[in-house]
Amino acid sequence: MKEIVKPIKDSWILKSVQKHLLEDFDTGRRNYTIFQVGKATMLRVSDVLKLEKEDVFDERGRVKRNAYTIDKKTGKRNILYLKPVERDLEDYIIWLEEYQREHPSCNVHSSKWLFPSFTRPNKHIDGKRYYMIMHKVGETLNVNYLGTHTMRKTGAYLVYEQTGHNIALVMKLLNHSSEQMTLAYLGLDQDYRENTLDTINFGQQLCNAILGRKNWRDGQSFYSKLSELILVYFSKNDKLMLSGSSRLMITNHH
């Protein structure tokens, strides 16, 4: 069965995922920073993992304002805004340098890759390995919808919520071709349909007002109850004559 990866909508779960990524692994700072960068840039995981240090840091070792990449899947050009993760990247590169100093044979700081494999530093960490990391965190937290797309979907969802549901902006950030694609990607298409239907008056309010209960189908039928109400109302002021079962004749008395 194909696993369904969803955005993290609960702030407590989000903080817990970040905490476990950072603390549960020897390579925790790398794992956490991958998540933070993926969440902030909304790149696909394959594009996050193949980032090089020179994409992100200038010649003085400072985090660039923007990074420029080509989307592996669509071939579209991405302009990444790195300020939201500037501090995370600064902390990460310091940690990476310290790690190599403590483990001289592991050239992770010297590697050209921003997120190198710690077993083969000449290569970047691959998607399967990062999936296993996310899966382990999910098992620890008993959250069954975490995967490699979690960071991208979560970042997009946060932008969607914090911009007053600006789906057009989210669509552009994700490099999607339609708003419907974006809603479906975030699992919001069903939510959108249901929220829209909640605003539609299908006439049930009238029935509820007349009958005084939510489910007018329980007990007597609608028309039976309506007839009773009509009779009670008019009997106070009028003389009623019922001809057959379907005709009501009303004679006002003065």
C-alpha cells in the first residue's frame, strides 16, 4: 500500500519532529537542517539533498540571500530565499566543521555537498536514507504520515495558513501549474469542498425553524407537522373548513 505523506498541521507535532531529528541521531544537526531548509524553500527532497555548499554560502562563508537551482522534476528555475533559515545554516556549518575535527577521517566539512553522507562524504545523503530517518521519527511519535515530502508540504501549508489562504502564492512557491494541483498536494481539496458546502443553504434551515428540531424526518412527516401548525395558528382567529384531505377553506369572522 502506498503511504500517504501529509503536511504537519499541529504545532506540537512539528516541534516534536524537529526535536527528535536533532537529538535522536549522531547526524542530528544535519537531519534537522535538511528538514528546516526543505520546509523554508519548499524544494523537492531530491533538490534539497543535492545542494552544494557553494549554492548556499558565499566565498566568505556567509549565507547568501538567494540560491539559484533548477527543479530536477520540471526543469524550472528556482530562486530560493534563504533568510528564514540563515541561523540554522550558520549553526550547521559550524557543527559540520567541529564534527570533522573530531573525526578526521570523515571529510564531511570538506565535501562539496551541503548535506553529505557520513559514510561516503564524497556523495550527498540519498532520499532512501532520509526517508528512513523520517520514518523512525514517525514511529517514535506514533505519527504515520511522515516521509521525505513532509518538509515541503509542511512549509507550503504554513505559508497557506499564515497568508490568509493565499493559494496562488503557494502554487507559485511550489512551481505548480494550477491551484487545484496545490490544493490536492496539500490534501486541502476535500477540506475546501466541505468548507464551501458548509456555506450553502440547501433549505434545511426553514425546515428546522418550522419543526423545532434538526432532523425533521424523525417522528411525523414534514407535511403532517406543517398541517398541525397551520391548524393551530388559524383556529385562533378563523373558522376552518376542511374539504377532502387536500383543500383548506378559511372564512374570516368579524
